[in-house]
Amino acid sequence: MRARRTQALTLLLLSTLAAAAAAAAPWYVLASTERIATRHVESAPITERSLETVGEGQIEGGSVAAHLEANAQLTQSVVELGGFTTYTGAYLTGSLVSAAPQDGGSALGVKRETDSPLTLRTGGCDRATVEGRCATGAGEVMLSYRTAHWLGVKPGDQVSYEAVDVHDALQLTVTGIYRPIDPVDPFWSSNAQLIAVDLPAGAPPEITEPVDDAALVGGAVFDKIQPAKLRFVVDMVAEPKLFVENTPSEVRAFLAAATVKAANNRLSMYTSLTVTADRVERDRQLLSLGVPVGAFQLLLLCWFALYLAVKYTGEERRPDVGLVKLRGATRGRTWALVGGQSAVPMIAGALIGLPLGYLVATAVTGAIQEPAVVSQAASLSVGAVVVAVLGALLAALLAERRALGSTVADLLRQAPGRARAWRDLFDLVLVIVAGIAVYQVKHRASGDAAGLALLAPGLAALACALVASRAITAIAGRMVEGALRHGRPARALTAIYLARRPGVHRLAALMIVTVALLGTSYITWSAGVDAGRDRAELEVGADRVLIVRAENRLALLHAVRAADPSGKQAMAVVQSLRSAQDRVLLVDSPRLPAVAAWRPEYGMTAEQAAATLHPQAPDPVMVTGGELTFDLDVAMTAPERGRTLFFEAVLADPAGARLVARVGPLVAGPATLKAQVPACAKAPGCRLSSLAITQSTLDQKVFFAARPGIEVTVRGLSAGSPVLGKETLSDRTRWRLSVSPAPPNLIVAPAAAGLVLRVAPIRPGPATDPGVYPIDTPAPIASIRAKRLQQRIAGDQRVTYGSASISERIAGSATRLPRIGDQGVLVDLEYADRLGADFGAGESMQVWLASDAPRDVVGRLEAQGLIVQGEETIDGTAARYASFGPPLTLQFMLLSAIVGVALAIGSATVVAAVERRPRSAELSALRNQGAPARLVQRVAVEGYLILVGASLLTGLLLVVLIRTYIGDVLPYFADGWSTP
């Protein structure tokens, strides 16, 4: 070994690579298993990573807190699994009623109510910001900011709660107004009773967002009233630890048994956690199959490389073995002497490779957290290294077998012996088997990811490499005669070397296989990464997306425009996911080109989309002044006893809030009436949304669309200066009725004096729309659809979002749209909000940020009143997809291919080191026979260069053929998603 240090060091390196690859595989698989569980649990909807048990009954003995603790322990004993975070609560269904002053105190006695459940949520005050203090006493309640805003209450006010299971209405004092710190925290989102997500049925226009949030109380309230029926709730939210300590099949089995045991204990259990278990199991199966296949493929390459290295070093040791035998050494001593020269560096390489594999695996996938899994990975890693070393030693013995079995005369010969025919037959068998396997993989069922399919690129590369390597030596042999005939001795000598040198074709085959595997692995992995990026761009929409809260859509639009006057950094977006058959995305479309991550799938350029969705429109009617004056002429055509009539203008204030300027009661005849609108005093003022005739009952002051029997001529509106003059009012083309499905309540007609509004006759059907609207936006609204719906009747096409449903004109189509996929509609936010005229919010209010948006943009948005509740990024989403089973498998295969190339380089290094002495003697003989120095130098390097170059080109050609014929053997997305 001292005399052949280069060969020994190369064997040490190759053995280290083999041992490191074997050692890394278990660590990689088990660490990735933890990573998969974490990603799936973190990204799953809350309904698919939690379970809930509900029990109903009276508080019998003890307090409600004791009942909750007992229910939590009972649920945990029923489930019998760790890895959950547990939240408890109790609630009572009923109505929360307020009789507080409304409309700034001008309308006393207005009765407003919500369907908020009276709720005890253990630890609620710790996870919310509270204006006032937490409710703990027997007569105290804490309301959400949305519920309090609608009811018009503040800390210190009184509310009442009416429930079927309570004999008398509860009188409660509001001690605080709470706002969840993080509404998407499992504490709040795991129970649907806590944060309302839908508008109340038949909500009046004043309700622009859900208001039926939980009314939080302390346990003392329930202990005092002792309701006839109280619901006790235990919410258990899964943590990644659940799928680290238990297999998905075990989780499913425990949950199935828990459902039965819960029913036996008078509990109702609800969960969709098995959906997440199925995802985790599917990803783990792909990983557990793919990584061992990749590791086995790499081990085969390692053993083959070691076989070649030992084979070549054995050729140099043949004279030494002959001399040992000549001196009478026993067979065992000879085997020990020869085998030890390979075994020592191999065992040393195993000792180095074992910790190296651990370091590489943890650097790529991170450390394993669970001690039991660490112990399992360590045991498997040691076992894998033992297998790798035993395989390497076996390969070394096979390589030395011929030398150890040869006679002394054969060992002392200078010329190598002829290769035996059985080796050619073995190569032929390998080619046939590989070809059959590749054919079966090509015709496999769609989506099949069997181990044979994962080995397909390697098998195809092996079959083609064996044929190509034989072709290289055969072509070289045919070139000798031609080169000599044309007087090209250098080419002839190089061809002789390639054609007659033993083992050249096997070295060529190894290099071709490794290049082909590296190329196919890299292309597959790179294509997957690009697909993950594409999917992230489609699903996120912009470089960064902030999930925010605003009072309504218009408030969001105004806040974003105020925070970014340039229009180049931020864009307001509202996403609606529960709108009948549509998924709707409302965007501030003039900002699309600067902010959105626009893609070809969207059907047109971002500039074209902005122009399509936001065409020119008439200027809105603006009110700038603190007092709005109405010049009206009222005619009562059918007086009705007991009703009070009003005329109102609905305005959008500078912050986007709904503002009603109401005057009345109306009496017959001309009238000049005034309403205070202090919010409109400063420029730019308030936008006029609609005019309406309303009426109310005397007792409760609830306003609704007026019934027939009244006609109002609007002769003018002013706010210090004219807002609407006779010319504008009498122009019918400047006014429209509702574009919603609700029939209009007014008949509009122009007159010389102004605009005549007459209440339409009563008709059967849904409630009417009370307003008449100035035309300040195109109608129907222009849209871009990802899936064009069949239009049955002209004008029947509608787009629905929130509580609004408006007529739509399809102006473009796309295969997909940002965030809403292959079925949805894209419309302009500003125009949609004006046409809907409901001052509504949205299911998901967002701010999209451009890639070059400065860091302080979030602070500027918050300064405008927006509350940032979460954030999504394209990079983060792409990284999440890269953490699932198929991408991790492809990553391991790529790393294995890189190691394979290193093995090929190491084998080539051994060959060069072994051949240095005999090649030097051959070249010296040529020089002594008169060959020019230049020719000798060319022959010395040309053979290696041609061998490497031919192998490299052949490997690259195989990459193209394998990708064309076989394609992807493992989908990047386990859920079947594909790039459009």
C-alpha cells in the first residue's frame, strides 16, 4: 500500500463515498418523514388537522370549569393519542340584544340583535387584545369589535341575552371589547362558533361583515343561570408530533375506535383528520420507496466503481502475486495479502463515511427531533454501512479472483490475457433484462411509482451504456487500419489503446451511466422545482400577499391607495371563495402590471387585462362639505296611516365607510332639508352611492324601502356648492337602477324640474332594491373568466361576491387565474364595489406587494388602519411544495447522481494511476524507436480525452433519449397537480 499510495487513497475515497451514501439514506428518510409531517400538518386547513367532541347536558354538581376539565380528560382518554393541543369551551345558543342609541344618538331605542352564542372559551382573554377588561363575573360579557360595532355598545353598556334553555333574558354588562390577536390561530379557528364567517341571513345594508361572533363570558355566568342544556366542547388540534410518533394507519385506527368510544360516552366526535393522515401516508410511501431505490442504485455504482478500481490495481499487482506464489505462500496467506490491500482502505472509508453521511443528511434535511427516531436512524445507518462495506469487499474479491486463481506463469506475463466469453454474455443478459424492464415501465399504468419505475432511467442508461461502450472500442478497432493507411500514426496508436486495453469499455460504461443519471436527475429535479415555482405563482399571485382586515372592500381600496400613491408597490385584492359556482377575485386592476406576478396562463398581458377590466367611466358624484342640502318636491299619491317617510343619500366617506345622509319625515309639497355630514367636510369629500326613498315604523325606527304611494322630485343637491344640478338630474343617461337580481323599488323618470323618483307597485318575489344610482362605472362589469360558462339568456351572466350579485360581460378568457385556479372570474375591485353598492367586506381581504416593495410598506398600510393577519410569499409556498415526498425523493436522486459522477472520476483516476508505469514504458519505447516527441505527447493524453469526451457526449445523448421515451417516473406533486 505504501508503494501504491494513489491507488490506496482513491479506494479510500470511493469507499468513503459508498459508506456515506449508505449512511445518509436512513437519516435522510426519517428526517424527511418528520419534515413531511410538519409541512402537511402546518399547511392543512384547520378542519383537516383537528377533532372536536361535543357533549350536551346540565351542570350537575361542581362548576362549569370542572365539567370542562372532565370532558377534556374524557376526550383524551377516548382518543388515546398524544401530539394534540387541547382547547375547551362551553356555549349556549340564543340572541344578543341591544337597545343602545344609534346613528350618533339621533335614533333612540333602536333594537339590534345578533345570533352570537354565549361562550366560555378557556384562555380567551390571553389570546385577544381587550378594550376594557376581561369578563369574569356572573353578570359580565365581552363582545367582539364587530358585534359591538353593530350593536352600538361600548364597555359599561347593558345588553340582554335570550335563549330557549334559559327561563328569563339575561342582563349583562359589557366589560370589554375584544379583538383576536391572530384570528387564524387554532385557538380561534378550530371552533366555528367563535368567529363568524358569513353575513346574517337577510342582513340589512348596514351590516357589511359578519357580526355573530361569540359573546365571551366567564364560568360564573353559567354557574349562576344553570341552563337546561349547555354544550361542552373539546377541540384537539394536531401537532406534527402526532405523525412523528405514530404512523398514519395507526392514527386512522385510533380515530375510528375513538368515534365509537365517544358515542358510548355520550359524546359526538367530528373530525376530518384522516384526510391529512392520507396525505402524510402517501408522501411517506413515495419517499420510503424512492430514497432506498436511489440509494441502492448508488450502491451498485459504488460497487461497480470499486470493482473497476480493484481490477485495475490488481493488474499492477499481478507480478507481486506471482512472486508470492513462487515462494510457496499458502492459498490463505495469498488471499489475505492481496485482499488486505483493498480491505484496509475500504474499512477505513466506512469509518469515515458513517459520520460523514450523517452530517450530509442533516445538512440537507435538518436534524431529527424525536429521540426514538434518532435511535432508529442510527441503527439503520450502521446496518446500511455494513451492507455497503460487505458489498465493496465482495466486489474487491471478485475483481481479484482471476489473479488469485492464475498460475505463476500467467501472473508473470507482461501482456494481459484475453477476456473470457462469459463476460460478454453477461453484458448481453444485462442489456436484455434492462430493455425488458424499461419497456414494462414505459407501458405501466398512469401514476404508477413502483420501484422498477424509479429504476427505469438507470436501467435504460445501463443498457445503452453497455452497448455504446462496446461500440466505442469496436469503432476504435476499425479505425486502426484506416489511420495507418492514411499515415496518421498518432490516431492509430490512440485507437489501438482504446480497442485493446482491457477494461476500457467498462470504464466507458460507468462514465456514460453516471453522466446519463446526472443529466436525467437534474432535469427532472429542475423541472419539478420550476413547476413548484409556477404553482406558487399561480396560487399566491404576487411576490408577497398580506392577509389583512379592513372595514369593507372600499376601505381596503382607499387604505392601499393612500399607503402607495405611486401605484407601483401595493394592490388591494378581495377574494371570494363561496360565491355559488364561482371563485371571484376582485383586484385594483390598474395596478396589475406593476404588482402581480403575471403569467401566460392568464390569457393576455397584464396591461391588456388592466385596460379590459378598468375602462374609462364617468366621474363619480362627489360631496365636499359638512352639510348636505336636499331640494325636494314631495307628492303623496296614496297616503298610508302610521308610516314615516324619509329621503336619503348613501355616501362613501373618505375612509370607505358607509354614510347615510337621511332627511325627513317627508311631507307633501316643496321642501329644502339638510343633513349633517361632517366626514365629508374636507377634500376629496364623499362619493354619492345612491338615492332612496325609505320608510320606518314608529316604534323601532327600522328603515326599509318605501311602499307605493309616494313620488319625490329631486331638484338639486348642494354642499356649500352645487353637487347635482337640474341638468345632471334630468339627464336619464346619468342614472341607473340596481344591477343586482333584486327588482328595483323605484321608477325613474327625467323631468324639467329634475329627477322624478316614484315607488313602484308591490310585486311578488324577493325584496326590492331601494336605490337609484349615478352612473360612475361601466355596466355590465367586464370580467376575465378561467372557465367560460354557458350563457342561456342574453344578459343572464352574473358574477357573485359577498352579498352582491351583478350583471357581467365576459371580456376575456384564460386557462387559469391567480389564486382561483381553472374555474373563476377576475373583475375590477373599484367598479365591482360601486356596482354592488353593498359596502361589503370579503371572505379574504388582501394586499399584494410587488417584488421591489420597500420594507416600510407594511407600516404604511397599518398606519392607514389595516390590520395585517398573515402573509404568503411565492418563495415560501414553493419551499413548502419542495418539502413533500416526491421533491425530497428527486432531490436525493440528484445527490446520488452527483456522487455517482464523483465515483466515475475516482475510477478514472485509479485507471490513470495504475497505467502510469506501463504507459510510460510504452511511450518511452516509442520515443526510442524514433517517434517524434510531439506524437508521443499526443498519444499520452489523447486516449483519455477521447474516452472521456465520447462517454460524456454519449451520456448527454442518452439524457435526451431517456427523457423523450420514459419521461418523468415520479410526479413532483403527489396530488396530481400539473403545470398548465
